[in-house]
Amino acid sequence: MKVAFKLAYVGTDFSGSQSQPGRRTVEGELRKGLVEKGIIGEKTKVEFSGRTDAGVHALGQVIAFVPKNDKLTEPRIINSVLPADMWVYAKAVVPDDFDPRRHAVSRTYRYLLYAPDVIERRIVTYSQLFPGTHDFTNFSSVEPNKNPVRTVKSISVTKRGDMYVIDIEADSFLWNMVRKIVTGLRLVGSNKRPAQWIEQMLKPDEYREGIPPALAAGLYLMKVEYPGVEFLEEEYSKGRAYQRMLHSFEWQYTMAEVYGEFKDAMK
């Protein structure tokens, strides 16, 4: 039988999700653990719902494969051979022809943007220019022979202190699309671009401008939706992941406060 899992990872120390010779990747670490445990064979194909770049994280990446041994496909067993910065926590039995990339009906990314200089009213208002079907050439790193037209189903922007939480759902995404949309929102939100600029950027046949993608560190794949696929979460694996992250959270939060005080002292 074919099985699918929800896979989470902190992308900081990965050179992206896709295997690359000589580099630490999500696929490379995952395959290594699955083969070592005898869950898959050396040549077994492991399918992903999509690629993430170096430094980008995932909470709801979806993977699928046909195992050698069905009894070894529980999340807790798989996690026993994975590094601490990646884990599976939900499982579904899927049809043999299930393809986590082609069968996805939508994907949602979240970007956490630290931007104390941004005006909330502006970033919230202009974010609503993106939903709909557009040519995202100016808001992506378009690959050769790739159709630049995508449909954004929804976008929401919520302020959380000096942080903005930006959720974008689309049928699919182009390379760097989310990160360049975030750059665009920051530029208009901080009054560095005029109100009509985003509308111009969404008409690349009339106006072209290159903008850099926002930092990879703030982006993560939040969820991927499939019709008729029911994932069952394993509480044990979620609990273990929570305990592992708690220590990292405390350290990172403390360091953020230290950097904040040092920054203020240098004003």
C-alpha cells in the first residue's frame, strides 16, 4: 500500500528540500533514515508535495511512498531515524496513483515579517490586490518555460507586535513568489513605493522591475490540501516534537531579547 505523511522541518541547516550532491537536504536525510530502517529500498521513489528553498521551513510538507514493510510506517518509528530538525506527525493511507504534488488543490505559506517601519493600514489594504489570477513575473524568479500565471486564492495580514503574519493560499507557487510578494508588501507598507505600484507590477507586459526576495528564514509551508485524503495525527510524535522545540524556543527567545537590548544600546 502507498502511505503519505505530514512532514515538518526547521530549514535553517538544510540546503533546501530536494536532494543535492554533497549538501544536507531534507530529502537526503529522510531517504537515509528510511533506507537504514528498512522502510524503503535504495531505489524507492519518495514523492514531495513541492520544493522548499535553502533556509525555508515546513509544518505541512507532504511526502508519499510505497514501503517495503507496512508495519514500520508509524510516525514514531520513522522519527527514530530522523535528525532532530525534522519529523513526521500524521499519516494517511492513499491510492497507489496518489501524487502529493499533482493532486494538491491548494498550498498555504506563512511568512513572519519583522517590520516595525510598516504602516498596518497600508500593508493590509494593498495585500488585497494579490488575490485572483495574475502574471507573477515581477513577483517571482521565473524559470525557463514556466507559465508565470498563478491564482492566489486568499491572502491575510495580521499584526502581532512588530511582526506581521502573512498567510498566502494559492493553487501553486512560482520560485520565490511568496518571498517577493512579501518584499512588495513591505515596500508599499513603508511608503517606499506609491499606492499604484503593485498594480503596475502585476502587469509585467507593461512594467518590469526586479526586486529581491524577503529572507528565507521567515517562510514556512503551512499546509497542503487534498480532496478525500484524511491524515491521522499521532499524539506521541507531536508531543516529542514539542518537547524538543521547547528548549530551542527558550534559547532563541532569550537571544532575541539580548540582541534587542544590544541594538537599543547602540542607538
